[in-house]
Amino acid sequence: MPAARSRRRQETNYWPGFVDALSSLLLVIIFLLSLFMLTQFFLGQELQGRDTALSRLNSQIAELTELLQLERATSDDLTSQLAVLTATLASAEAEKDDLAGQLAGIGAGLGDRDAAIAGLEADLMAAERLSDEANAQVALLNQQLAALRTQIGALEAALEASEARDAESRTQIADLGRRLNLALAQRVQDLARYRSDFFGRLREILETRADVRVVGDRFVFQSEVLFDPGQATIQDEGLPELDALADAILQLEQEIPPDLNWVLRIDGHTDSRPISNARFPSNWELSAARAISVAEYLVSRGVAPARLVAAGFGEFAPLDPAENDDAYRRNRRIEFKLTEG
């Protein structure tokens, strides 16, 4: 009997191990791509919120810019009016000086021209009233111009503050993206460390079982360990292995921090031979039912349902594409994978 075992070791086929290694590498790449897409999604959501705030700030800046241009145009109009009134005041003062000269030239000896003098004096008083009104308007315009300059200064200050907030928002967005990437990288490292500890513990517990294998980041149970052919009810012979798995998961729940989101994915697989009966119309239903049965048993052993995901793959993810009994046996399996929730 030992000699027969020795011959079987010498005739070991390494090709399945090579295929398993390639499958593991592919799954690792898919996991990293999924993680990258998730990172980009959350970062895109955060950046979208920041872009919305940035758009709102840009809109406010545009409105302030338009208001500033309007106020500047009004200031230019008031300046033009002030120049016109200043010219009118100068003209009135010139007329006043001319009338005063005419009045002085008439002299005291022209008694018969009192009516003309009275008319000239009336013109002079009217000119003086016009000059006073022009001075009042100039003073009012100067006040309005000063108020307008104050408003322009306030608008420029508000515009500078908006530009400063815009620059600060861009800086915060860049810093947020960097911190998000660091946090996601740390979560991946933490989960990888706990996954390594979890699988190491299961290797020690199940190392004597030839029908339980470690393939990359997954534990693979052959379906015969847990189920009869075409059935989804767990056999009594497979309960010790599931009990050991439940104990390892319960210990893992105590060790992993609450803020690290993780799940144990239970994947059911069948071979390519079709099945059709009243309970399982296809291999898909059979594989899903088996995964659910394992999940329900682990819950009965105290594992939190929120930490378990049951999935059925049917015959669509074979380990061995060959059409023979050995390939059928390898493809009928239950896989356990610790992954991010």
C-alpha cells in the first residue's frame, strides 16, 4: 500500500496547479480593477459635489462681475454729468461777471436808465440763483459719486473674497482626493492582512482534508464533501468542516475593527452536465441553493448574516473545461472568499 502511494506521488500532474495559479492571478487582477473602479467612483462622487460648489461660486463671481461693470458704467455717467454741470457753472459765473461789469460801467449819473439797471440787477439775481442751483447739484453728484465708489470698493472686495474661496475649494478637493486614496489603500492592506490570518487558520484546521484546497485567495470545498449528487441539503459528514469554518469566522469578527467593511462570499459551482427536475430546473438554481444552504448553516452557528454573501455560478465558471469525470469532479465545488463588503 505505501508503494502504491509513492507511485501516485511520482505520477502527479502539475497542470491543474498551474491552471489554479493562473486563475488566482486573474482573480487578483479583477479584484484590484474592482477596487480601482470603486475608488474612482467614490472620488468621482466627492469631486462632483465639489464641482457643483465650484460652479455655484463661479456663478456668484460672474454675477458680482456684471454688477461691478454696471456700477462702473453708472460711475462713468455720473462723472459725465458732473463735467457738464461744472461747465454750466463756469458759464453762469462768466455771465454773472459780465453783468456785474455792465452794471459798474453804467455809472451813477444815468438816472434815466433806472429801468435798465433794475433789469440788469434782476438778470444778475437770476444768474446767482442758477449758480447756487448748479453748486447744489454738483455737491449732490459728488455725494453720489463717493457712495458709488464705496459700493465699487465693496464689490471688488467681495469679488476678491470669492476668488479666494474658489482657490481654497480647489485646494481642498485635491487634498480630499489624496486622503481618500490613502484611506482606501490602508483599508486594502488591513483586509489583506486579516485575510492572510484567516486563511492561515483554516489551513491549520483543514490541512488533513485532501478534498479541501486553497486556490489563491479562496478555499475550495468539493461538493461531495457537503452534498449528495443533485441535492442542496448538507450531509452530516460535512458538518465538522463547516463548524471549523464558522469558528474561524466568529474569531475573525472579533479581530477585525468594526469600521473595516468585509464579507465572506460563498460561491456555488456545478459541472456542465445539465440538470432538470421539479426543485432545480437548472444548474444555476442548484448552485445557488447550495451556497444558500451553507450560508444558512453558518448563520445557525452564530455568524452574522450581514457578513455572508451567497452566489450561484452554475456551470459557467469551470476550473477545468475538459469533458471527463475528473474535470466534472473538480468543477463541482463550493468556494469561500474573504473580500471587501
